[in-house]
Amino acid sequence: MSLIAGIDIGNSTTEAAIARVTDGRPEFLASGMAYTQGIKGTLDNIPAIIDVLEQATAKAGVNVADLDRVLLNEATPVIGDVAMETVTETVVTESSMVGHNPDSPGGRGIGVGRTTAIDALVQNEASADDEPIIVVVPADYDFEIAAGIIRRALEAGVPIVAGIAQKDDGVLIVNRLPEALPFVDEVGRIDKVPLGMLAAVEVAPQGHAVRELSNPYGIATLFSLTPEETGFVIPIAKALVGLRSAVVVRTPAGDVTSKPIPAGTIEFVGAHQRLSVALEQGADEIMETLGRVAPIHDVHGEAGTNVGGMIEHVRQTMADLTEKPLAEVFIKDVLAVDCLVPQKVAGGVADEFSIETATGLAIMVNTDRLLMTRIADTLARRIDVPVELGGIEANSAILGALTTPGIDYPLAIIDGGAGSVDGAICRRDKPVEHVHLAGAGHMTTLLIKNELGLASVDVAEKIKIHSLAKVESLFHIRHEDGGVQFFETPLDATLFARIVLLTDDGLVPIDTRHTLDRIRGVRREAKQRVLVTNSLRVLRRIAPGGNIRLLDFVAIVGRFGLDFELPQMLMTELSQYGIVVGVANVRGALGPTNAVATGLIINHGQQERPA
Amino acid sequence: MSASDADKPSIGSAEAGARPAIHVVRASGVDDACTGRVAIGAEELGIPTRVLIGEDTDAVALAHHGARTSRLGVGVGLAGDRIAIHERHMPAEQAVIVCDVSNDPMGQRPGHRRAGENAARLVVGRPLRLDDIAAGNDTG
Amino acid sequence: MSEQLASPPAVEMTLTERGPAKTGTAPDEVVIAISPAFGDQMKRKTLHGLAHAAVIREFCAGIEEEQVKARIVRVWRSADLAAIGFDGAKLSGSGISVAIQSRGTALIHQRDLVPLAPMELFPQAPSLALSTFRHIGKNAAKYAKGDSPSPVPQVNDPMARPKWQAIASIYHIRETQFVRQGEKAVELDVEFHT
């Protein structure tokens, strides 16, 4: 009889199982979990290992020193990194448009005229004989004074057709005028609105978006543009789609362009060939090229370009960690995903955003056994208990997953974590086959962060793992599935009308102007494009003949199984293949966690068992 | 004004047919200019206000009366240096927001305008602007 | 035996007055407003024989199923359904009420509507089954939560009018005799018996 601990160091969590093994049969006593510190495979992991060991031994009623042996997963740890580059950019060379969504623009309709400072009206520089005027009101004019000036000018016959205000005064000014002129307000950099230029102001009715200024032909009609000139306004129209109010100023030198950024090329080096693809060709093209080259030996990015920087940065990080020369670090897989990211328009006037195309890359490096050996040696010295590497991680995960009630050979598992999606298949009397692919939890978080234009990764991470609700009153919220929940005591005023996350610490507001549906859509789409896509790639790689239909049982283990929606998304995706797929329930009790730690001990037992 | 008035289901009274508006209730002695700035704040979001004079001297009680009598269920109370914003369903003693406006600059009175804006935000269901204001929960 | 199970368990109820009805502050409540004679006067049954107790029970059940609270008040000042419903809505924390007269006509009302224009009106008492009353309670609760439910389906029986009009009028005339002009609505506790 011996007391054995199994330890699984993952990218995000470290798990332990403790068992008493008698004649090769384990009796499991306790389990533990802690968050991994440092990158998987480095000595930074040691404190978390000791932490879980102490947790689990305490629960089992023994001491760490009582252990006869500690088994460590022999991961050839897969270390990944993610990066994203925008591949298009919108540049305003001279301020020629204002497009934004102030809470309350005034009036409605379209006005076309020359931009004129309200000062000019004060000084009676404008007259009834002028061509139409768009009045520009800076912040130092109180709305009543501004309205008085404009009203008197209108009464004197000055043809004022629209206005632009710096403060949040649009409705107030318009309410004090004899007619409801369209008024765009909250234009912060009003000093950048050129004066004396032909401009158009459009305010759409409540619940609608601008129509004319988001349509190139609409702009062409308003400004009598030639077909050639119309071509130049396409980026403007594109940037104004979906906004409730907008201004377009026609400046002679003004230009808004949308241009591709040369992001560089990626070169895939395979056993038989090398192929290059430009990043701006998009994710599909990149993945297709990768498919033609596979199996991959290494990947390079074009030196001196963005993608070159991305890829070599990962390689350098890995070289530092593993203390190996740069030339010996090989990139084994890449996942490319396209996304649309809001980017602040360069040279904009009211913090306009334009939706740009970007490509995200998840990059993965296989390291080697040496790393884990180093951890095992260090750990053994620290706790004074023999530590050994207990067999291939994929093997252990399968053995752990097999403790799920109702499961049988041949079994395939999907083990998704933060950096990679791993898969393994175990058929009777055949060695376990396994695969690691780049792109998992971190990549999903990065997509969410960029597509929603969030300031921090933390917020994106929270959005990824919690469901959403909208606070509809001081007393109730509407969950993302439409259900309503009332509260007995009033909610905090800071939560009112906000989009919130349902976390263990209560409702956490997200600082965003996106709608709940948009956030939910981005979240699910990110999971679909990274996690579901990679799970399918994994299954195709391990399935006999690449045919997913030939798999029988598929179990989801690890963090993927804990996600609140991913298992359902995966099951929906895989239902068309007619296979049994579900979340593992390790030892009939632990759900998808602890599969590797459990499997390590079972594997150890099988080797000890007298024949 | 008394609690029983507020509780009365005022069928047939002036309230029932009254135009929906935020009720801005001021204690005697509060300047008209102050209620005016509150009204401006609500107007920018398109919400009408109605100014009433209350007998109470507590901003929270005045705001509560306003909320209970407003068809929009939102009231603003002004007394002394305090402005409170109340909502129909809140416990009487717990306003949604209470703020001190003793330092609100004369003339523009941005604090008063902000209170009107936040009251309107409660009506239209937009997040409140609370940068420099303590939520009422703190003052209990 | 099975017939017994299928019939509603509550055919009787006791209504206890709890003083003047207050304006509710709970945003998740629906007021059930009943007419002056409903429940404990006259026949305690609707026009076509549904026990008042069973109807109230269905209202409550429909509201409770949506996790909203029900509160029962009796309106004394009028036997007119629109007035009862409007008074109920004004008292309701959510602004939503269901109202019913002794003969069984019912409606769903909302505080901000004009008194004579309720959200949903169920004028043909004889065509309303217990399941319809459940559905009415459920819809009222959904309105209280800010949902937009589909209106409760109604069967339009062209024969109902000629067949029931006379007796319906008698019901209403009798009910108006219980009206107490100028008296405030009262809060009621309900207890069901079999």
C-alpha cells in the first residue's frame, strides 16, 4: 500500500489528486485546485504545486511528508501566445467629418450650408442674402444666449439650416428656436471644425440612424459631387453607418482614406514545402496555406513587419523561458482569426471610431521534457518526497476521463485550456494518439477585447466567463435569455440601466456603449471561431481517416467543460456527426476537472499491479 | 402635503389627467433659479418637469413626495444645500441619489442641471451620470 | 375519482378586510381588483357557473407562476369594470392590475392608460374558462415584468350576446346595488377552502 499524489500543471490551474494505492488499485481520498503561477513548465509553478498538495493532503487527513510518491504530468508543455494586428486603417488628413452618437442631438432632418461661427451672427456679419448657414456653437456660449442669437438671426431672415454644438445642449437650443433645426452636440474638438466650408448636418429620428450621410450617393447628392469625387467619400459614408447624428464637411484638401496596412507575410515551413501568405489576405487564406504545408516544422514572419514582430516575439519569449538558443525554438501551429475592431479615427473631431479589419494569431511552441524534469527535481528537494514524471499527459487525461460513468473505448477527449486545445484518442489495444493546437482561452479573450474595443483584458476575461443582464429598473434585471429577476432591496444607482455581468461577487457593470445583444454576440462568436473551430480541428486530426463520424465517445475535459455555454455549443456543432459527446464527470463526482491528476494515479496503479 | 395625500389613489383628481412630468419639489426659500436649472437638465433629454412647493425641509422627503405624485414615478427634492432624486418604488427614507450642492457655482449651477439630467435618465432608462455624486444608499 | 381531481380544489374562499388599500411600492406586484359584490355576495359564481373562488385562485396561480406577487383589493366606489381596473392599476406597485366583476367579465389595466382603454379586455364572460383566467393572470404578471406577451386568445361566440345579454344585465344591476359611493378601496386577505 502506498500514498500517491497526482499533479497536473495546466496553463491556468494546477490540480491534485491523492489516493491510497493497494495492489495497484487506487482509493481516491481527496482533490485540490489552485491557480497556476507563471507560464506552464517554469519554476514559477512550484508555489501553486505545493499549495494544492497541502490543500489535498489536509482534506485527506495526511501530511505532505506522508506521501510515498508525487506524480507530475509529463507535458511536453505547449506554450502559446496571441497577438493581433489591424490590417486596415482609416485616416482623416484634414477634419472633414464628425460622426458620433451623442445621447441627445437636437431637432431632426438634414441641413446643408456653410459652417459659420456663432460669433459672426453676433457681429451681424451674416445676412438674409447669404447662402445657407450651419452655425457652430462653442462651449462658452450658454444655450439660452446661443438660442437667442440664432432666433434673432432667423427672424432677421438669415438662412440658418443646422447647427453644431460643443456642449450637451442640442435639444435645449433647438427647443428655443422657432423651428426644429438638426443640431449635433457634444462635439468635443469643435475648434477642429473648419469654418466657411460647405457642410451637411443630419440628425435621424429617435431609434433611427442617419440615412443620407451614410450613403455615398446621399453625400454626392447633397454636395453635387462628380462620380470621381463620390469615390472619395465612401470611407466617410462607411464610418457613419449606424450613427444617429453626423456632420460631413467638404474641405478642399480634406480627405478620408481607408487603406491597407502592409502587415507582412507568414512563411510556413513543412516537411515537403515552404509557402508564404500575406497577413492582409485574411484568416481563411492563412489557414488554407497552413493546411497545404502541414505537418509544420516551423513558422517565420517577414522581418521588419508587424507579423514578423509578432512571431519572433513568441519565439524569443520561449527561448528565454526554456533557456534554449533561438534557433532551436520551433513553432508548431498557428490559428488565424479575422475580426472587426473599432479603431479611433486618426484626425477625428468627436472621437469617431471606424470599424477596421484585423487578424489575430495564436502561436504555439512545443517545448521539451527537460522543463518538467527541472520542476520535478526542484519539487522533490522542496518537499522531500520522490517526484516522478508519470507518463504522457494525453494518456493520463484519457484514463481520468474513463472514470466518467457511462463512457467506454474508443474514447476521444477534447482538453481545452488557456493556450491550446489538446485532443487524444484511445482505442483498445492501440497506443494513445494526441495532438496540440494553437488558440484557446487567451485567444478568445483577445478577440472579445478587440471586437468590443475594451480597454482591459480583465474585462474581456470577465465577459468571457459570465452571463449578461441588463438592469431595467432599480428593482429588476433582464437576463440575456430574456428572463426577469426582481430584487427586494433597490439596486445600487450606479448599476441603473447598465449592462452587468452575473459574477460570484454580484452584479458587475461593464463600462460600454454596446448593447447586451452585441456583447453576447461577440462573446459567442469568439468562442465559436476559436474554441469550437479548434475542437473540430483537433477531432479531425485524431479521428480515423480524419472522419469525425468514426469516433464513438467524445468527452470534454478541463476548462472547456466548465464554461457556461461552450459545452452546449460544442454538442450542437457535433450533433450532426452522430457521436456521443458530453462533459466528462471524472470519478463520477468532479465534473471535467482533475482528469489528468486522476489518470496519473490510475496509470501508476496499472504498472504496479501484479500481473 | 402629507403622507395620506400621497397614498390616495387620486382618481379624478388633477393628477390623474395631468401631463406626465418629473415632479421637482422645493422647500420654501429655495431659489426659482435652482428648480429652473433642474428643469433644464431634464429638458435636454426631452422630459418635462413640474415644479411644486413642499412644506417639508428635507430634500429626501420632498423628492419622495414628488416621485409618488409624478406619473413618471420620479421626483426631485430641493431643500437647503441638498438635492435628492427619488423613485416611486424606493423606500421613503432611501433616495436614489442625494447630493450636496452647497458648492454648486451660481449662474450655471451644473450640479442642479446634473440632478435634472439624472432624474430624466431614470425615466428614459439610461445609465446615471454619477462621477462626482454619492449614491443615496450611502447616506441611507 | 378522476373527475374530482380535474375539478378545481378551491370552490370556496374567505375574504377578510385588512383596512384601506395602500399604493404598492413593490415593482413586482399585480393587483387583483374585484367588484363590490364579488366573492361573498350574490351567487359567488360567474354568469356561467364558475366559482368566484376558483377564478381568483387561477388569477393568483397565473401571477405566481411568473414569480410576481398578487395583492387583492376590493373597489367599492364603482361596479364598472374599467373603473375597478383603473383603480387597481393606480394601487399596484407595478402599475398593472387585473380586474373582475361578479358576472365574470375581466380585464388587464395599466396605470398610465386612460381608464376606458385597458390593455386587454375580456368582455364575454361565458366564453372564459378557468384556464383563460390563469392565462390572464400570467399575462398581467408578464406586463409587470416589462415583457410583451401575446394577448390571451379569446373565443368569439356570436351566440353569446343574445343568449346571455339579459342575464348579464341583471347581474350587473344587482352588483351596482352593492356600490358604496365615496368609499376607499380595501385590502383583502384570501383563504381558499374546498
